[in-house]
Amino acid sequence: MYLKVVRYLYPNPLVFLNGMKGIKVYIDPRIEEEFRKTAMKVFGYGKGSLSKAAEQAFKKWIQEYSSDLETINIPEDPIREIRGQLAEITLTSVELQHGVKEYRIGSQ
């Protein structure tokens, strides 16, 4: 499923006539079919029902994750944050890979 973008009317290709913007997404065909069916049942078989349903789904998803993301402290430079944490390890990368393999096999 994707939202079609009007490219020939405006300099910004993502602006529709009513000021709305579009997002092109790729999802599993089964989910897309179920989404279409449900959107049509809820909002009717007229124009805009998919957009209304998608907007409602996006809002719900944003609400679900936004509160969790506010509590997470994402560093400005993640590389600087982890630099030096492995300084005490004396194994080579190959030895570490073999150790991980043994760990995974042992934990099954």
C-alpha cells in the first residue's frame, strides 16, 4: 500500500491540493488487504477512507511510542559514549566470534 504523490501541481512533490502530505510505505500484501477492507467498512467506500484510517493508525502508533521515547536518553554522539568500554578485552575479534558461537550453541 502507498499514498500516491501529486508531482506536477506544486514545487514540493509531497504537497497535495488540501495541504496534506503523503508517505509511501511498503507492507505485507495480507496486511494491506485487511487494512483496505477494514478502512472501507469503518469509513465507507468513498474517497479518503484509506487516508483517514492511515492517519488514525499513525496517531495511535505515535501515542504508543512517544511516551516511551521521552524517557530514553539518546546520546548526541553514541560512538563517543561507548569508546573505551572494550579496552580491557585482550581477545582478538576472531576469538570473540568463536566465543559467541560457543555461547549461542551452549544456550540452546
